[in-house]
Amino acid sequence: MRQLLVLGATGSVGRNTLDVAARHPQDFTVWGLTAHQDEAGLAELCRRHRPRHAAIGEPAAARRLQETLRSEGLRTEVHAGAEALAALAADPEAGLVMSAIVGAAGLLPTLAAVCAGKTVLIANKEPLVMAGELLMQAARDNGAVILPIDSEHNAIFQCLPAGYVCGQRPEGVQRLILTASGGPFREHSREQLAAVTPEQAVRHPNWSMGRKISVDSATLMNKGLELIEACALYALPESAVEVVVHPESLIHSLVEYRDGSLLAQLGQPDMRIPIAHALAWPERRSSGVGGLDLARIGQMRFLAPDLDRFPSLALARAAARAGGDAPNRLNAANEVAVEAFLAGRMAFLQIPRLIEAVLAQPSSLGSGGRDLGTVLAVDAEARRAAADWLEQYGDA
């Protein structure tokens, strides 16, 4: 029986994790759940899964939630704030941690779980983009096991030799190929992209995802962040990672070996598949998702990404190539830009312009970012630069 902590339980990945875990009550106990501000959603999950611990961002929300659960006879202990998340992530009772907090907020609890030597299922890209070297070194130093949950990185992991450990360069691998759906605007002209609304951008054609990730998919920044993440997880240079557009979203990624062999992982576009794989690893458990009818599918397409219409992917590749603090700055600028777009403060095509402007500014902190303090300082500086640009040029 494994004790499971789900960071970001009320989001799409968190709820899918709990769905898979509930199918195997003999294997998993839900030990802890966290949410940023969805008090009602967290209360519902606590009633259903009865964890020992829960955490939410605001102290007032934590007090209300505690009172609600106590009045219903539930003994869940409720905590508040970022420090509580990190403390729960490091608690030795929970040996299995799902890291599904969206954005930079996921870095500290993810790092805490890694430093505690846990098995950490990483679904949020930002910690590895911001501090990939720091996290992978912490995993090596503390005996933590990192398992990727992003469908693309989990697909790669499944195509690598048995016994492979993330953070090492895989033997015999020549190239990784990440697949991208192309998002909802794959065939839009630049004129059409200029008029895209937040409501249109969050409607992904294949996947059910949160608002921020859906916008990243629409700009192809999602694939750029995954490229940087792949370099950290698999110790490969940017030049060894390719991106292809695969509109059907059935092949989730591929691995090319030096002998010319190309291995692919296929499955329905349902996050329960990679979640089930990682929860049960190195064994296999049912995910609740059916298989593919290849004869009915008939054919699958592969296209080169259009970097003129979707420059965010090119910006991410340049940041991966530059290394140092560039990926961290890219991520911070993108988070500010996406938040502003969703709030109606800037246009869709301004998102990559803001990111490019922040990357072009020299950092006052120098290059690197191998320690946590520097990582956080670089993130804060890039956010300030992004906010300044938005104040000057945002016009939506």
C-alpha cells in the first residue's frame, strides 16, 4: 500500500490521478491533497478520498475548510500556504508524490519531495524548465526517483531500455521526437491569429487541460517547454530533440536509436494512461482507458511546425540552446504573458513579442541559476521585466 500525495489535486491532472488511484484501492491510499484556491473542489475531494492531510493557499480558506470537514465528521488536517505544501511534500509518510501544480509555484514543493528522496511524478513542466539541473542533481544526491507524466515525456520514458533512470543520457539514443497536436489554430493565418480570443484559445481540439496549458498549446510554447524539459530529463542537447506536428495526438512521442530503429508509444489522448504507467511503475495497472482501433483510424499525419506563425517554439529552442538562466526567464515571461492574455490585457500575437523582449534584456544576476536562491531571483527579475513591457506595450 503506497501513500500518495497529490499536489494540485483539483486540476485536470490531479483529478485524473485520483481517478486512477481509486481504481486500485489495494495499491494506493490518498494521504494528502493540495489546492491553490479551489476550496469547494478540495472539500469535495476530501469527502471522496478522506486524506489525512489537505492544504490550500490562504489561511482563511484553510480555516473554513477545516470547520466544514470537522462538521461532517472528517478527520483531515488542513494546512495553509506554500510552506505547508513543501512540508507535506517532504513528509516521510507519503512516499509517492504527484507534482501537478501549474506554473512556477510548483518548484518549491517538487524540490522538497525530491530532496526527501521520494518517488516524484512530475506533471508540471515549469520546475524542470526553471531549475532542471538543480532538480536532477538533487534526485541523484538524495536517491529520489523522477517519473515524467507529460504524455510526451512519459512516452519517451516508456520507449527507453528497461531500468533507465531519468537524468542519465540513454544508451544508444540518437534523437527524441516530441509530437504536438498543433493546437486549435494550426491552420489559422496570421490575420486570424491576431483576432484570437481567450475563449477560443482554451478550447483544445484533443486534450482536456487547464486554461494556462491550453494557451501554451495554442502558441506552441507548450512544446517549447517540453523540449527544454526533455533536455533535463534525458541529459541530451537541444539539437537532439525534434518537434513534429501530429494532429491526431495518438503517437505521443518517439525515440530514434543509432541503429535506425524508431520506437513510438501510442494511446488515446487521455492523461490517465501516463498517470497509470507512472503510479504502477515498474509494473502495469489498468488506467480505465480503452485501446486504439488502428483500422478505424486508418492514417496519421506528421507535419513540420510553422515557426513564422508560432514563434514561441523557436524562442524556447533558442533558450534551451543558450542554457544558463534563459529557460527560467523564458518561463517567467510566458507565465506573465499568458495571464495577461487570459485577462484581456494583451493580444494573442503579443505573447511571443513579450517573451522575446524579456529574453533580449541582460540579466543583472549573471548566467547560471544552479542554486535555489538564484533561480528564484532570476524568475522574479524576469517577471518584473515582463510587467514593465506589458505596461508599455499591452493594448488588448
